[in-house]
Amino acid sequence: MMKRLTLIPAVLVLAGCSQSLPVGDSFFPLPVGATWEYDVASDINNILTHETYVLSVDRVVDTNAGEVIVRRVDAPGSIGIEYWLREEKDRIIRIAQRIDADEQAKLDSNPRVVLKLPVTLGATWMVPTDTFIIAPKFEMGMGTTKMPKVLMTYTVEAVDETVAVPAGTFKSCARVTGNGNMALYVDAVQGFRDIPVVNREWYCKGVGLVKVERTELLQSAYYSSGKITMALTEFKFP
């Protein structure tokens, strides 16, 4: 569960009056008190499950290096996670993260680009990440296997798409696709293989992240495999 929470670039807190209408023209709005709720459908090893994730902008922290925006991810039965973001002139980056069990946030070794600004067709950037779905199966004696990192290349493939999710139908949406390959020793028959990892995100003006599709497909008795889809069901701005 902890790994899957990292799919989400946002977090929770209601403040005063709220509305469920797009506000402004930002693809990545960050007002304190905003919340987004998602239905997360996981189809892993042919078993379909649904969970609810709540993302929110919790607070702003003033640091020596400037203002940091703290976003939370909460899901039933999971420890909450904070992502510390900084909005710069040409990008939004993640600089640290903290789980609720930690007293202090832990700095990332290097800033991680969440989204390049302004959002323009063809923009690209690279981010190292962990797999969210492919993992060793404990019942097959693979519990101690260490998974390699995946270097994802993200590209803005569209900037004017229409996306329909349970929260509504939104226009002027950007589609950002990440592609990567993970070199993995699958088994004695298949040996090492390059496993494709694909992550698609849709950001809509005045709303933010409305949909995510993540696929990590692999035919193996020793590793899990499948797809996760996250769709916006409700959002509120202060």
C-alpha cells in the first residue's frame, strides 16, 4: 500500500466554504485547504480491488530556501504521507517527504520534477522511481528480492484533451505520459528481460490531476503484475 500511495501527486484538509467547480487556469492548483478524492482500481494478478484516496494541500512552510507547499495522501488503513513541493518559475518539484510515523520530513537526494511549467506540448523530463505493481511474491520465496529503480521519461503528449471521470467531464486537459524499462531477471526460462513501465496522467485546468493509469505487465509466477487506474470522484477548493 505504501508504494501505491506514491502514485499520487497531491493531498487533504477542508477549510471554510468550498466549491466543486474549476478555479483559474492552472493545471496544478495548490491552494491550502483544497482536497481531491479518487477511486483507485487495482487489477493485480487478476484480482480487482477498489480503494479511496484523499489528496489535499495541508499547509505552507516557510524555509530558508523559500516557500514549501505540503500535500498529503491519505487512504483507509494506511499511514498518511506528506510530499513537500516547491513551485519554481519553470517547474514544480518535490524536495522531501514524510510519513506520519516520522517526526521530520526526509529530504530527497535530488529534487524530483513533478511537472514542468508552463505546461507545453512536447516538454520532457526524467524521474527515477520504484515499481508500484511488480513486486516479488512472498509465497514463492521471493520476499527478500530487491527491485531495481526505473528511470522514467515523461512527455507532455497533449494539452487540449477532454477527460470524463466520475467527478465530471473536463476540457483543456494535458496528458503526460511516462515510459521506462526495468531490467529484471524473471526466471530460469525467460532470463533477464526489459519490462516496460507506463504511467499516464491527465491534468485539467482549474482542477489538477483527474486521472492516472499505471501499467506494469509481466508474465511470471514469481512477480505480481497488473494495472492501477485512479479517477477523480470529487474535489473541493476553499
